Amino acid sequence: MDRGVKAERLMREPMLVEAFVALDEYYTEAWKDSPLDAQTERETIFMYISALREVRAHLAQIAKTGELAASQRDAMTKTAIY
């Protein structure tokens, strides 16, 4: 199975979607509720939020690249047939 297809399936997997949403909400609330003078804690929470979003963006990029590759493959196949 193509990497792009696998990434797309993962991004649509209900348990993974739920986990991303729940963790993003949890970390965002923890960051908002943390004391302003707790710089280390706030920075750590912000790193968690950033890492979570980077994983999601990475999967989205793999899915998009896979869609583009499939589209190009299809176009080449159609051109070769005619």
C-alpha cells in the first residue's frame, strides 16, 4: 500500500483523530491555566502542543504528496494508452 494512502487512512482513523483533538485541547488548556511566572512549565507544554501539530502536519504532507504522485501516475498512464 502506498505511503500516501496509509497516511490518509491514519488521519481518518477515528481513534487517532480523537487522540489528536483530546491532546491538543488538554495541552492548550494546561498552557492557558498555567501561571505566567511558570516559564519552564509553559515552555514544556508549548513544546508538546508544537510536537503534536508537527506530527499531524507531517501525516498531512505525506498524504498530499501521495495524492500528487497518484495523480501524476494516472496522467502518465492515460497518456501512454493514447
